[in-house]
Amino acid sequence: MGKFYFDEDADLAHLSGKTVAVLGYGNQGRSQALNLKDSGVNVVVGNIEDEYADIAREDGWDLNTIEDAAAQADIKLMLTSDDSHPEVWNNWVSKTMRPGHVLSFAHGFNIHYNELDPGPDVDVIMVAPRMLGEGVRATYLEGRGFPSLICVHQDASGNAQEVCLAISKGIGSTRMGVLESSFEEEVLIDLFEEHQPGLYALRCMYQALVEAGCSPEAVMLDLYASGESVKFAEYGRDLGAFERMKRASQTAQFGHLVWSKKYFDEEKTMEGMREMLANIKDGSFIKALKEERNKNLRQVDEVWKDNNEHELVKREHALYQLLGRRGKDTPAPGDE
């Protein structure tokens, strides 16, 4: 088993007298900034002038530019979007780095793929929450915390591990436990999970059931729109992936555990998953992603257009208006 660390293994004293800059006040930035502040850490926030800047000011922060916030800090948390990191680093953060400073990431992407070079004189660490940004804040306030993957990529000061654990404690993650990992492992797992074709499988399930004579509304409610799957996911979190099936009926257990294997080709599935992993490891995915960005996300736009024309999306919009989840005047996806 990998090595876990908990509250008793981390000491906020390693952040005493230090200033932590949260660079980016979006999904993770807001929650981590507020959690660190509530933990007694001296925090400054940097953000460009966008909607997140307005939120930061509403939360009471004396907002800085990213460069000014980074210049004030000994520890810099890179929490802007992954695709912006090279630009943020080259334009603003790199010039503020001094020997002994700490550069912290919530995702291993840009270090693993050498998209930026911090140089040899600074600590490079990762605290990667396995939790959505809103959950990072909510679980902190509830007192239960959330898990994270952590690692020290470069220890120039000899103190990087202690700082990494202190940040983990400051945001509330050591309450549940943080697992020692690496930038490569975090990237591999995260990208692999994002490559799963579950959305397209869901669309096929919808189409098969409608072709079998079921109403689209009943299908969507049963597959995902009722929220039952959220409770099932919670059982998985609390009980285990397979153990949660004991909460289901005997009919469901027989269907999920026995009968479904008739339609599941494990060998073919594993072949596809190994190919996914190989494409992440050898750089094929990052190469394709860069090409897509250079084309202004043309393929992404095309796929959005295709999905927005699908019957599921159109029917879903009408259902969600009926359920009150979308306003009556809200345009359908693709019509905005």
C-alpha cells in the first residue's frame, strides 16, 4: 500500500512567517484560498480581471494581479487552468521566483510534460485534491476533509516534504488522508479517467431503450436525471465499488454481477484501456491536444454541435425545463 499522511503527520508551523499566493481564483483556487485563510495561513490572491476576480472581491480579498501576488509570496500555488500555466509562468510568475521559493501544483500535467521549467533552485511540489473545488470547501467546513495525491518533484530546500504536508493540512486534506504519489502517476490516472467513453455509452443506452418503446423522459429519469446515481456513487465512496451492490435488490445484484458479463468483453476492453495508457505515456495525447488548441478547439466545437443535435440533448432540455432545473426561457444547448 502507498504511504498515507494524516493531520498528525503535518505541521502548519512550516507555513509560519510565510506568505502563500493562490494564483487563480477559479474552481480550486477559491476553496483552497478560503481554507488556508481559515487555517491561519497568510494568503494573498492573484487573478486576471474576469468573473472570478469579482467573486474574489465579494469574498473580501484585496485582489492582486497574478504577478503582484506571486511577488509577495514564498509559496506559489499554481491554480489557474492547466492550459494557461505556460503563459502564466512565462509572463508573470517566473520573474518572481527566488532560491528557496516553493512552486505548488494541483495537477501534474505541465511539469510531467515539461511545459514549463522552474529551474533547479526552487521546490516543486504537488497537492492534487481528488475532489471538485466546491467539495474542497464544503468538506473543510464539515470537518471531514477530502483525499489528495501529493508529491515532491524537486527538493531544493531540503524542506519541501514538510511544506507539502503543511499545505495539505491547511486546505483540510490531511483530515481524511493524503497519499504519496508522483507527477507522472497523477497525470496518468487523471487523463485515463477523462478518456473513458461513458457519455457515449449512456447515449447508446438511451437510444436502445427508446428504440425498444420506452419514453425518452422515463429513460432519462432512470439513467441519470432523477439523481439516484448520485446516491449510488456515495455508496461506492463509503462502502466500496462492489460492496455497495449489497444495498441493491437481488434482481439488481443478479443483473449487475452475473447477467451483465454476457455483454462485456473484458479482453477487448482491456486492449482499449492499454492503448489509452500508451497514448498518454508516449505523448500522443498531449501532441493531439496541442494541435487541437492550435486549431482553436475545432474538433471540440464540432463534437459539441453533434451532441447538441442528438435527440437525448433536445429531450433533456425540455425535461429539465419541466422539472424546473432550467428556466422556461432558457435557450436549448446550441441555441445560446
